[in-house]
Amino acid sequence: MTMPLEIVTVACLKDNYAFIAHDPDTGETAVIDVPEAAPIQAELDRQGWTVDEILITHHHDDHIAGVEALREAHPAARVTGAAADAHRLPPLDREVAEGDTVTIGAEAGEVLDVSGHSVGHIAFHFPASEVAFTGDSLMALGCGRIFEGTPEMMWDSLRKLAALPPETTICSGHEYTAANAAFAVTIEPDNAALTARKAQIDSARTKGQPTVPTQLATELATNPFLRAGLDEVKSAIGMAGAADAAVFAEIRKRKDNF
Ligand code: ZN
Ligand code: FE
């Protein structure tokens, strides 16, 4: 019997998250994104785990700044990142692209290209454990700002993630959820699931509790960026009949100016 990966969320820097994924069957451990090494190492010490794999979602400093320190502490760790980003990531032991397989212990994960926030941004989906590490692509109630790609590119990336099984746990890179919720209700004021979720988020944040990870089903019901293809969302922002990607682009633009 194979047990699912054990996922530990580690708060880093001001509002970043790193994730530790541990395979109880083999004892192997992966770290997904390394904003800074110290809090991750503290959690590894607490658990008694050593790092076998470091998986990087994208090149921004707040996701890779701690890679070298963590690698020094775990010299056997293998560092994996996007081939397309190899020139601006810490030295990689393995370069991957969409469709490639990564493993954490006995469990295989699929690499998805989710460019848009950056070009070369990847996500890792582990179907057996029903978990995806999405970095700054799909985020809790939001999506990353489009720095390098185009809205069409980001929309394609979000559609790929939206097609994963709805029970998938979404591990994203930041605690931006309260601000995302304040924006989301301006797009869909009549979405009851969103209103209820916003109340939960605001209450969790008041208590200092994290809102990440989340579940894809929850995102599909409430995240305005994922919902840009729905008639009700198009109508809500006065774009009935418009193309999905154009509606997504408009919602993203409104958030940038929010
Ligand atoms: Zn980023
Ligand atoms: Fe980030």
C-alpha cells in the first residue's frame, strides 16, 4: 500500500510559502521553492528529514534565494528546474520541460509549463497524492501578475491547472489571499461561495492562520481568474459574449489597478 506524500507548509520571508513533501514509504523528502533556507531547515530538523530533491517553480529571487544554503546543508540533494530558465536559476542537476516526470521517493509527478507570470514558470503535479505545486501561477483566489508572458499565455496555463482533478490540493507561493478576496468580490459580488470564502479568509487572517494550501474545487467555484470563461462572470463585468482570454485579460488588468 502506497501512502500519500506528507506536505508541510513553511512560511518564509514576509509572505512567501515553501513546501516540504515527504514520502513516508521511502523516507525521501523534497523541498519545493526555497525563499530562504533557515525556516525550512528548522522544519526539517523538527521532522528529522534530509533533503533529496529541490524543485524550483520559477526564477524570482523570493523562490530561489535559499537554494544554495539548503544545498550546502544537504549535499546529496538534486536541484531540478525548468530548462528554459536554466540560465537564471541556481546551477541545476536536472533541467525539465512540460511532460517530463519528476519523482519524490516512489511517487511520480508531472511537469506542467504554466508560463505567464514568468516565461519558463513550471508547476509540479503529483496525481497519486492529489497535490500540485503552482508557485506564482494559480494562487489562492488569485494568479500571479503577468511580468513576462501575455494574458493569453497565462490563461492557457490556468486552463491546464483547471483541468486537474478538482480534489487536487493547490500549494501556491504566497499569502496574498485576503487582498485577492477583497478584489474578487468586486468582480463577482453575487457569488455566494465567494462571499462565504472571503469571510473564512478574513477570519483566518485575523487569527494569523495561513490560507494556503487550498483545493482546486474551491478555486473553480470562487477564483475570478479561473472563472473568466464563464458566462456569469463575463456578464458580471459587462463583457457578455467576449472571448475567454479577453475576459481574463480584463480581470487581470483590473487587479493590477486595484
Ligand atoms: Zn514570482
Ligand atoms: Fe513570488
